[in-house]
Amino acid sequence: MATVIAVRGTAEERIAPELGAVSLTVSASGAERDATLAHTSTAHDALIAEVRALEASGALDTWSAKQLRVSSHRPWSNEGKLLPVVHQASADLEVVFTDLERLGDWVSTISLGDSVGIGGIDWRLTDATRKRTQEAAQRGAVADAVAKAAVYAAALGLGAPSPAELADTGLLTAQPVPAGAPAERMFAMRGSADMAGGGGPSQFTPALLVITASVEARFTADAA
């Protein structure tokens, strides 16, 4: 009677990012609503003009800008007194760079302004590269499962194992997995960006992306 061997195979692929998506917010606050809105609008227009220049130079993949939004609130003082109304205007932008060296230079410069805040940088791959790298990780996970099964079969004195079932992690076991959880995922392994000034563009280091994949498999092996 054949012995069933169940294993989980995992693999990862590490790759440098191709795209850097910078999230920015242009904002201002003040006691006068019209003045606050005008100040933010001027800063917003100036930033978009810079982004358009970057686009014309070929440094960008895409970019998008949301409309200005205005809100008002009355803050409280430390003594518990209600203070005058404060108006705040802001708008969000996302700028996706293909030229990561230009990204570092631009972020270091733009972050010095008093009206622009950097929300963060999302390191990405193009769709074609992501698909190719995911497939490589998936093949690696299958190879890992095959190698593990071979080790277990040899340890039991059995012959070469034959594959019987293969599935994404969670589909062959009773352990529940979150709905929609993928068999592969991508995350930033490491990365830093000195955006506070003083370090200069040379301190800007894109993150290394890691794409992981895992599978579950069952093999059968007969006595050698």
C-alpha cells in the first residue's frame, strides 16, 4: 500500500522595484477661509506644474491629483476653552516614478516646502515583471514541495514519490485561511528615505521587494 506524504512548499523571489509611487498632500490652515483656500490652491497649482514638467521629461509612469477639499473646526485650548474657527484646505496627489534616481532628488527637494507633506513611497513593479516574478516564486514553491517529499520518502525507505494533489496553501488542509488570501504576496524587504533634509539624495535607498509563494501538496510513495 502506498504511503501518502503531505508537504508545504515555499519560495521567495527578491527584486529591485521598478516604480516608486509618492503620496503627497498640499495643505494649509488659517482663520480666514478664503485666504487659506487661495494659499492652498496656489501651492497645489505650483506642485502640479512641477509634476507636469517631470512627466514631460519622461521620469513618470502616471500621476493623479484629487480636488481641493475644505473643512472647518473649532479647536479647544489646554484650559478647555473653545477657540476661534480654523479653516483647513488640502488636496492629495500621487506621482509614480519610473526614474527612481529622479524620485530621490525630487522628494528631497519638495519636502522642504511648508505646504507639501510626503505621505510615503510605495515601491512597485510593472504588471509584466510582477507576473513573471510571481510565476518564478510559484515554480520555486512547487520545487520545494517536491524536494521535501523526496527527503521524507528516502527517510522512510520508500521509492521516488509521485505527485497526487497540489493546491494553494489552505486548500488541502482543514486550517481556515482568510477569504481571498493569495498564495503569493509581495512586500518591501528593506528601504529608507531621508526626507527630513540633511542627508541629501544620496541617502535615498529604494526598498528591495520580496515576492513569496506557497503551495500544499500530497505525494504517494511505494516501498523501494
